[in-house]
Amino acid sequence: MPLIHSTDPDFRICQISFETLLAIQLEAEGRGWATRWSSVDALRSQVKDGSVVLQSLMREERGGAVWGFRCLVLFSVVDGKGAGGIATIDIDPARFESLERLDRDPAVREVLARMFSLASGGISMISKK
């Protein structure tokens, strides 16, 4: 699976509803994809109901056609006292294309890509010296 960079035409950052994330989860379950939560109940136990932000990360191709997209999902954690979580989920290409983009402006795209990079590497609250 090749990585998708911020200059790639398939790079996109989208804000989606919790209901859309649940639909993506159900599609992934139905297709038997491994990169998903183990169940809708498992997703509900970790992801707080509300909007989440999604970024394309990798593209899987088979026979010259895009078979799926692996995306990062940034969300508020259930009972996390304001903490966020980040996970990956596979998305069908048709669903992926239907998602509304937040990253049309190149400067915004770079900032959002940097935020996802920091989040996936781990963010800690620190005391200033």
C-alpha cells in the first residue's frame, strides 16, 4: 500500500459525522477488512458520539484499480475527559469520493496534514519551563 502525500490527488481531509463513521465501520465489517474496529459496539465504546476528522493515508490497488483507502480517524475518546484518539480504518473508494473535503486550500492542507502527523506520533500536554 503506497502512502498518500499531501500533494497526491487522493489526499483529502474530511470532517464526517459519527453516523458516517458507523456506516464506514459496517461496510468494512461486511467486506471483512481487517483495518476497522472489531464491531460497532467496540467503536461506540471508544469513539465519542460527534463529528470526527478523517485523513487519507494509503491507497490499495489491485489489478490497476483502487480497491480501498486506509485512513486515519481523529476523534474524541469516550470518557477521555477531553482527550482525543487516532486510529485507522479502511474505506471503499466510492464512499471515499463522496466525502466532503476540508483541505481545498493548499495552506490549510499543509497545516491539517501536519496536525495529523503530530497526532499520529503522539501528543502530550507539557508544562512550560
